[in-house]
Amino acid sequence: MNLSLLTTSHQSFPTKVYDVLIEQDSDDKIIATVLSMPECKASGVTEEEALNNLRSRLKTRLANAKIVSMKIEYSEENNPWLKLAGKYKDDSQFEAMLEYIEADRRKLDDDMELYYQQLDNQGK
């Protein structure tokens, strides 16, 4: 396995967008959490206050940090999936098995559709 660090730093971008989870706490406070960094959270009385507190906390955290991208290359000899690749290429029953699986899935889908129709009819 090769590990290389790409030299491109993302600090040059003027802004970065973070997904934030907003929750109501049991103490009537609003909790804002950066989804990609669950340990990075802040609270406030209002959503706006919680987001402002989180923005401040995130800026402080990233002030002396940088975000970099990392590329990991795996050798083919260590990839367990490659040992199975093409295993069934000469198996005469492989296509029949795939057809059986597809037919079974269609039957399950039809059964579920009938079940949902029955539920809808009961509610009327």
C-alpha cells in the first residue's frame, strides 16, 4: 500500500461549506454540530446564536490548521476482491443463476406492491 500526501492545500479557497445538524436540547437550547466533525459543536438560545457560536469555534479551530487531501494506492495483490474477479466467467450456470435472482426479486417486489395496496385499501 502506497500512501502519498497531495501537496494541494484547501486553505486557498475563500470559503468552505459545512453541513450542520441543528437540534433542540432538553434544556431548551439549540445545539449546532458540524456533521463531518461531530466533536465540533456549539449551543445557543436561538438557532442563529448557536450557528454564530459554532462559526466562531470552527474559525478558532482552523486558525492554525489546514485541510489537505490524501491519496492512498492499494496494490492489486492485496485486494481480496480481485481474487474473486472472473471466478464465474466460464460457469455455464452463472447466467441462469442471475436470471433466477432477478425473477425472485421481481416476485418480491410484486408481493410488496400487493401488500401495500392491501394496506391502502384497509385505510379507506
